[in-house]
Amino acid sequence: MPKTNKKILVVGGAGYIGSHMVRRLLQAGCDVVILDNLSTGNRKLITDGELVNGNLGDACLLDKLFGAHKFDAVMHFAAFSQVGESMHQPLTYYRNNLAETVVLLDAMVRHNVKRFIFSSTAAVYGEPVAIPITEDHPCMPTNPYGNTKLAVERMLADCDSAHGLKYTALRYFNAAGADDSGEIGELHDPETHLIPIVLKAASGQIEHIQVFGNDYPTTDGTCIRDYVHVNDLAQAHLLALDALLRGGESVVYNLGSSNGYSVREVIANAEAVTGKKIPVVEAPRRAGDPAILVASSEKIKRALGWMPAYENLEKIIRTAWNWHLKQAD
Ligand code: UDP
């Protein structure tokens, strides 16, 4: 995208993916306002841009924000995203991911802001019936997290029909890695994602990695996922933003690398990158996990010319390890 002076509201800009997006938008010359309640986000991940500390479900705060700024678009990263947790606390997910997004969209419609980029997920598909997964694959989520994201996608389609709100829903596969600077990266507490946990085990911060399930119908019995670098995700959002601002129609795209790696392959790659032996303990399956999720990202490649720059897992893990070592310092 060429340099631009557009003003963007980044909801959840203090989180893992949101903070990488904020950087990319600032590099592109955008004016950025971040709305984040810092519940899972972290002030440390905001190195520039204006932070408003608050809830996206706070209609009064949104009225003030939309009154004070003329936003060209809103990007929405603020959601709870743990499949396992969503199985045990579904209402927390429906409240945060769905009900609060209703308030945000309502404010956008009232203030006539009609461009929206939504962080959706591969979890909307559920257990795939065909691999790689294309955007027209049936959507049958197997967990509340996926249900809430699919519900928002449907709400967006209704808002387009009724109010002309144009949106791009980006269905992420497994976001991974960190900015090359090592200044921002994945920072969850508690950490539940595979790669950061594997790196903690590599550096001895935890004793071992638990492999959740070894009897899936895959080559080595462990789940296969499609890991995509967080900066490649940010670049895809920038292309999607440009398309919407040029008058593009609402659309859904997958974002993945189109390569599948099993949990054991991730561990082996991490051992190669770190030069450390990673202790493994076999554990039961984690509820809600589909066996295989691998994307076809042909649609966004063809439509917007998106091309992942971090094309293999080792390169992705290298950036995550760089961030991990800087954190340990
Ligand atoms: N996983 C694992 N041990 C862990 C964390 C994750 O075996 O400590 C597995 C998990 O069951 C899944 C894969 O790694 O098959 C990726 O999980 P993650 O939570 O990173 O992402 P998700 O696919 O749930 O979005």
C-alpha cells in the first residue's frame, strides 16, 4: 500500500497481532488510535501510537472516540482466543467476542464509519471435510470460540445488507513469530500457544512441553496446523484496508502459509533453531482441537497479491526465538 494519511482505530492494538498491525500501519503513514482494555494486551507492546485504555463494549467511550476522530476504518483484534478456555467458559467468550462487538458495530453505524477489518479464525470451519481449506468450505465450529467468530461474520454480512458497512473478515490459521526487531512478540499470561511454550521448554523456563494427543488420524498422531507469521498477517490487513478504502466489496479471506506441520514437527524445528533438546511429555487430547487445519490462501493471493514473506516454519520460529531471548534478558 502506498503511503497514506488515513486514520485507523485499532481495537485490541496492545495485543499480540494488534501490536504488529499498529507498527505496520505507522510505517505506512497512517494515523493510529488504539483502544485496548489491557486485559490480555500489554502496554509493553505499544511502542508508538495513541492508547485509549477502555472497553470496546463501552458505548459512551465509543461515542466520545468517534466524535473526537474521523476514522476511515476500524480494525478489530480484541477477542479472547483460546479454544480450550472457551469450552469451559463459553459465556465469557460470547460476551467479549460477540456482545461487545455488537456495541462497536452499532457505534460505527451511528457515526457513519463504514469500513471494518475483522480478525476471524480457521476455527469457524470445525473439523475439515477437505484439505486445504478454502473459504467456501462448510462452517461448523467445534468450540465456542469458533462459534463467536462465525456469529460476528454473520452479523457483519447483515450490517452490510442493512447499513452498507463494508468489511473484510480474515480467517487466521495459526499466528506465530515476532517482529524482526525483537521489540514486540507473543506475550500471553498464561501462555497456551504451542510455539512460545516449546521455546520456554527449550530455554528451561518450564520443564517440558506436553503434547496434547498422539492418536489423531495424522502421520505421527499429533495435530497438524498451518503457522503463519504475524507480520505476514499484518501485511494482509494493510492490503485489505487499501482494497476497502478504494471502494471494495465485503469479502472473507483465509490467511495461512498453506503448509501443515504436526506438533512433533514444530518441536523438531524448534530444536534445530535453538540447538536445545526439548523434553516432551505425552498428554491427553485437548478438548475442541480439530486434527488438521491447513489453509488454501489462493483467494487473497489472487485478489490482493498477498505473498507471505516468512515462507517456512524455521524462519518463523527463528523470529519467535529472537523475541524469546530478548524477553529473557
Ligand atoms: N499444543 C500442544 N501442547 C501445548 C500447546 C498446544 O500439544 O502445550 C497443540 C494443540 O493441541 C494444537 C497445536 O498444538 O494441536 C496448536 O495449538 P495452539 O494452542 O498453539 O493453537 P490453536 O491451534 O489452538 O489455535
